[in-house]
Amino acid sequence: MATAKSITTDRHLLYPSPRNRHRTVFMHEVFLPYPYMLIDLESYNFKGHYSLFAACRLSDRKMGQLVTLELPEDEVKFKAEFVPD
């Protein structure tokens, strides 16, 4: 049943966050190897759309989270401001 709600890409097996406004996998991606960390994407005040997924990286089966962003400047902003707990 859970696989029906998953999204498989060339690099990841994704499970959308229930808090996502968009279930879209956007072009700009940041994989975070922190599967249990709470990430509040709204607090970053991005200019474009964004989404968050629980993720399994297929190349090494590493679990984590995938942030996908519509705009490249939002990716740069996220990478600059993100600090793991």
C-alpha cells in the first residue's frame, strides 16, 4: 500500500511529506542524510515552489530527506542557511 504513494525517480525513492503544498519533484534537489530531522521549509521564505520528501538514495540505499526547489536561487539560499541539528 505504501508503494502506491511513493515516487520513484532515476536517483531516489520518495515519499511526499503530508505538509507539502506541491507533490511535484522540482528540478533543483538537495539530499540531506538526516531522515528524522524536522525541516521547516516555510521559514526559508523561498521565492518559488518547494517540496520535501522522505527519501532513499538508490545508489547506496542511504535514507534521508530530499528538498526539491523550483528556482536555482532558492537552492543556493537553502544550502547557505541550512544547519543540521
